[in-house]
Amino acid sequence: MKKSKSNLLLGLLGLSVIVGIFSGFIPTIFVYSLSLLFAYVSTRYGDVGYVLPGLAMMLLGGLFLYGPSISLVEIGLLMLYGVFMGMSFSKRLRPEMIYFPTLAILFAIMLLTFFLQKSLLGVDGLEAVIDTYMNQVQASVNDPQLLINLRATIKEFSLSIVFLVAVMLNLFLLWIFSKILDIRKLKNTGRFHFEFFRLRELKFFQIIQLIGLVILGSLLTGMPTQTALGNLVFILIAIFYLQGLSLSIFLLKSRKRGRILTALVVLLSLTVPFIQLFLLILGLIEQSKDFRKLEKVL
């Protein structure tokens, strides 16, 4: 009875959000709140049987009202992203074992959406995003050659840029969801303690393997090897930057420096290039030193 009620409420609420988004009454970004709702129910009961029938009901209702669409596919996948997130918290996994799988899913959803838009609708969504950004830059930059070079660079490393967006969005959603669980005081569920985030399995040999796979992939897809390796470097920079940020937050919390200073460090890490470089170097050093002794604790 409880499962039926949960699925019915989720299905009706999800369908109402779809109607609101398709009608323009609700901002599209609100769909991530719905993802967190599916994650919460999954975490609370630890059973996908409480959410998957409701998800199916929501999607079938949307299909009946609006017909098949790429937006409906994207919404459905984001709900599955939420379910996977919730089950990861329910199993009390380590921070990196929560973060990287959910990041992979979110990044794949973004890429799939761009692919479907281009292949089915003939709309290059990634190109549209670049155009929007360049229009903003043109308002403050008067050098045509600089604009041409900037656009070419952004387009060359567009996959890395999408990945960076996924990195920050996933981190934000996991942090918000962990706070929701704290507010609801759910017991017997995990939390996303970012200060314990560490790349335990990524060693020198694994990085060499990644480079080999990227080179092979570039040869198979026709992508220039330089561009493929450049994208890999950007991705590794983002990951080690996160590890450095995690270590800095760990040090601040262990010394009880307070939330205001911690929030200030996070803000500076997002806006000041020198701080970002420092955190990147810190993350690289932490990879071999394990200052937090997490290999022994977790």
C-alpha cells in the first residue's frame, strides 16, 4: 500500500512539473529539484520499487499530453540520475563512489541531449550555447581576431567545458541533497562529506592507461590527437582541483575555523585563478601523500 501511494504521488507531482515546464510556467532548471525528490524517496526507502512505477506513470502521462520529445527523454534520464543518487546514499558509499558515477551519468545525459538535438532536429545545442556566450563577450571585447581565436578554442575544447559544467553542477546537487537529508534527519543513510573526497584508485599507471585510451579513441573517431589529449588534461585538472578543494575544506574543518571562512575559501576557489592553481597543485600532491590518511580510515 505504501509503495502504491508513493508511486502515485511521485507520478502526479512529476507530471504536474512536466506540464508546468512545457507550458512555460515553471523554469526548466526546476527539473533538478524533481531529480532530488526522486533521490530522496530512493534514499528513504532504499528500494527502487518506490520510485520506478511513479517515474513510468509520469513519463507516460507526459507522452500522452505532449507526444514524444527530446525534452521528455532528458527529464526521464534526470529522474533516473536522481534515483541512482538516492540509492548511492542509501548504500552509504564513500564520497568518490557517489560522486564519480553520478557525474558520469549527468555528463552522459548532457552529451546525449546535444546528440539527439543535432541528429533529430538539426539543432546544434552546443553551438547555440557558444553563440550565447560569444555575444556576451563581444559586448566588452573589440578585437575581431581575438574573438575568432576565442571561439575556435572554445569549440575545440567544448567537451571539456561541458564536463566542467557537469562537475560543478553534480557537486552542487550532491551538497544540496546531503543538506536535505540532514534537515529531514534521516537515519541509516549516507552523507556526501566532500572533505573526505579523494581519488584512491587513480595512480600513475591508470593515467597512462587513460592517455592510451584517449589516443586510440581519437584515431577511431577522427578527432585530432592533440585535441583529444587537451580535453583529457582539462578533465584531470578539474578532478585534481576538486581534490585540492576537498583537502582545504578538511583542514579548515579539522581546525574548527568556522563555516564563514570555509564558504569564503570555496568562493575564492571559484573566482580567483591563483587560488585555483594552488588547489590544483595541492590536489596533485595529495594524490601521492594522502595527508588525511583516508586510505586507512575509509
